[in-house]
Amino acid sequence: MTKPSNTTGFKKLLPGLILVALFFLAAVLSYLWTPYEVDSIDIKNRMALPNMQHWFGTDHFGRDIFSMLMVGARTSIAVAFIAVGIGVIVGVPLGLCAAAWQGRWLDELIMRSNDLIFAFPALLIAIMITAVFGPGAVNAIIAIGIFNIPVFARLTRSGAMALWAREYILAARVAGKNTVQISVEHILPNILNLLIVQATIQFSLGILAEAALSYVGLGAQPPVPSWGRMLADSQTLISIAPHLALFPGLVIVLTVLGLNLLGDGLRDWMDPQLRRQRS
Amino acid sequence: MLRYFLLRLGSLIATLVVASLVIFFVLEVVPGDPASYMLGINASEETLQALRQELGLNLSPPLRYLSWISGLVTGDFGTSYTYRTPVAGMISDRLWISLPLAIYALLISIVIAFPAGVFSAARRGSGFDTGIMGATQLGIAIPNFWFAMMLVFFFAIKLHWFSAGGFPGWDQGVLNGLKSLTLPAIALALPQASILARVLRSSLLDVLNEDYLRTARAKGLTRKQAIIRHALRNAMIPVLTIIGLQFSFLLAGAIIIENVFFLPGLGRLVFQSIAQRDLIVVESVLMLLVFAVVMVTFAVDVMYAWVDPRMRGRRK
């Protein structure tokens, strides 16, 4: 097995970091400044091609696409970030418990519930929720969040189980620490790397899921700008103004690519042994 | 093996029962009274009662659940609230588009991923390998519905090779049907092919380091023969899991892609039903998709245990 050198890690880490930083920066900057107001309609200038005034052109209402993409980044970040947060906050403690009492009824219950959630692809959860409560960004967050829970629970459990067999855990036990203390003080810090890498990957999946949900009308509702809905709006106009569809799509691709590169790079950098475990 | 099979079958049934309870609870108990949704706020109490009677809504939730489930088992999915036609018929019409689409996409994904994965593993570190790995990175990052829109733009609008959407119906000839499913299938297949190629490559690379592969080379097999006869077979286990998982992703993903191409499949049916609050249709489609996911997982697990006895004791 050839060892990955540190340079291969950086080869991914650096472009990933730059892309992700740009994307976060655009979202933050959009609170202070955008080239145009996102709701300023200019019918005379509608569907303009990219030019000096409107860098990415304008949409069918004459709104500036670049500005809309900047504001749309906020929606994407917020939805994906909170959804990953739900996965971590619920999934990690569940995984720790399952590993601490492995083979007992609690472990069995947690793992079986995980299997159950895996039977519902994220999209199905979203459809179920929106069928009842109506579409919206919050419901999209909940749907993607629920889907993230078993991902983190499983990862935490398998990471923690490997650690429970270690001698320093036994030493902590002898020192009088109880199961909860050991889980929090010794297990959790040692699986943090794993969790951070997975969180980056889930973040990118969350962005894709949010775009897909908004595209079919189950995500953020107007007037909140969102990349997925910009694509949905552009679909009927694609033969006359393909640039309306081009830019939001490219932005999604670059963001997801950046997050994936960042995740891969972080993993290589933090722990070469983890390489290639991701499927 | 029989014991393992029965255990898995038991947990399969348990999963289906719990899943059906979840779906029923969320879609039937939480939203309240479909009758008043259908008739609006000005309906008189008598009309409401009559409709509830007709739809079986005046029964208690447990009884309604039992009648729904026994209906599903016997193929009677109930009657659509909006169209007053049997749900089973509506679903089976749509399934004839969604299912072939998912299978078509899976085949495309396998046809692309296998050569890509095997060659990049065999020529690890070469320009070809780097190229394929870069392409798959991109393939994973591209939202499939956007890729679908780009395909429509180039191959339907610019080049006129395919129609931009719609479905002629299988009675217009199988080839015509397949042609109109080709762009959607390619769009669906792209991210899955990228994932599959990566899994196949890394699984093969693991196997290529095994001692028995060196033995195979030592006894005189060429590298190519060794890979085809020994490595590929052993590398198939994770690949099979992913293929199983992908089938369910493809079936769910079809829901979105159908919207791009205006295909009258399950996805369109679901969104229409949500808009019309025809929850009984949503319920049955969801249950059907969950059933498909669980069955495929089950089939893959059992196939493994049959191929590889080591898997029987292990939980997945």
C-alpha cells in the first residue's frame, strides 16, 4: 500500500478551502452589499445576457442573477448547516450510547430505528412532511436533518466501538469513571476527526438536497431566493435564455465540489488511514 | 443459512409494519379530516358525513389502518379522493414509466462505472486514473436535475436528437418509449455511475494487495487474467451493496427527474396528489417506494450470506 503523501492531501484541501470560503463569503457579504437589490424588477432589461452592469445577466423579471445567487447562498448554507446540526446533535449521542451498551436492548433499539429511517430516502421524508405541513425551508431542514441522524449515529457507533476495546479506556474505567464520563471525555474527542469529515460530506449532500427540494417546490418559498427555485424558474425559458439555468447550476456544482474536496483533503490531512474508506 | 434467512425475513416484516405505521400516522392522523379539505369550508355537515361514510373516514384510526394494510396486501389500494378511481390502477399505470426508467438508469450506470472503475484501478496513478477520478468528483457534485436540463438544452433543443420531454406511451412502440426515457436515464445515471466507479476502484485496489493475487500471478496468470478471474469477484461485495442501494435512490430520484421531462410517472403523480391533498395516493406511493427499498436491501443481504458464509453472523 503506497502511503499518501501530505501533498496529495493539500492538493484537495486548498482548492476545496478556497471554493468553500468564497461561497461563505458571498453569503455573508450579501447581508451588507449586493450589486443590485434582489427584488428590484426591471422588465425592460429582462433576460439580459451577462454584461458589464449585470455580470451574470438578468432573469425574466430583470432581476440581477449575481445578486440573487449571493442571497441564495444564505438559504443553502442555512438549510444544509442546520440539517447537519440536527444529524450531529441527535445522532452522535445515540451512537455513543449504542456503542457504550453494545449488544444490549438500547443498542438494538437505536440500530433498528436507524435501519427504519434508511428505508425512507430523504426525498420521501420531505414529501411526507410537506404533504401534511406544506412546503417551506423549515420542513426541508427537518427532512434532511432526519435523514442525517442515522448517518451520524452509525458512524459514531462504529468509531466508538473500536475505541472501547482500547487499553486506555480500561484504565479510565479502573480510575473510577463511569460509562457516560468515558464516552464524553475519552471516546468523543477521539472520533472528532471522523465526525468533522463526515459533517463536511453531509453538508455537501444537504446543499444538493436543498436544491432538489426547492426545484420541485418543496423547499424555500418565494420571495426567499434559492438556487433550486432559480433553476425551476429558468426551466421553461431554457430555449430562449439558457444562461438563466447555467449560472445557478454552476454555482451549486462548484459549492458541492468545494465541500467534497475539503472533506477528502481534511481526511487525508488528519488521518491517512481513513483514506478510501468513504464510498 | 435458513436461520439467517428467517431472522432477516422477520426484521424485514417488522420494518415494513413500523414504516407503514409511521406513514399512516403522519399522513392520516395528523392532518385531520380529508373530507372537509375536499369539500371546502362551506360544506354542510350532512354532505361531510356522507363523504366520510363513503371514504371510510368515520371509522377509528386503528380500524382504518387495518383496512388500509389489508387492502395493500390484497392489491386494493383504496379509491383516490380526487379522481374517485382505484389508486392501484393509477399507480400501476405510472409504475410502467418509473420502474423502466430506474432500471434503464441502473444499467447505464453499471455500463459506465465498470470499465471506468476497473481500468483506473488497474492503471492506478496513470493519467487515465486521474482523469476518471476527476470526472467522478464532478459527477458527484452535479445536481442530476440540472444535468437533465443541460441535456435537454443540447440534445433536444439544439441538436433535435431527442424530444424535450413527454412520453408517447409503450403502445407507440418499445423503441420510441425507450428513446424518450434515454435522456432522463442518463441524467439519473450520472451521479450513481460516479459513485459506483469510485467504490469499484477502491474495492479493487484493496483486493489487489491480497496475497492470493500474488499467488495467482506466480502461477502464471497475466495481470489481466488475475484481475478478471480473482480480483473482480472478491471486489464485488461492496459493489453489490452500492448497486442495491442505488436502485432505491434511482427510484426516488426518478420522482425529481420526471418533473424535468414531464414524464407521467410516480413522481408526477405524487406531486399532483400533494397539491390536490389526495393523501391516500401519497400514502400508497410512499409505502410502495419504502417496500421497494426494503426488499432490495433484503435481497442484497440474503445474496451475500449465500455467497459468503462469513456475512451470516454479521449485522449490517
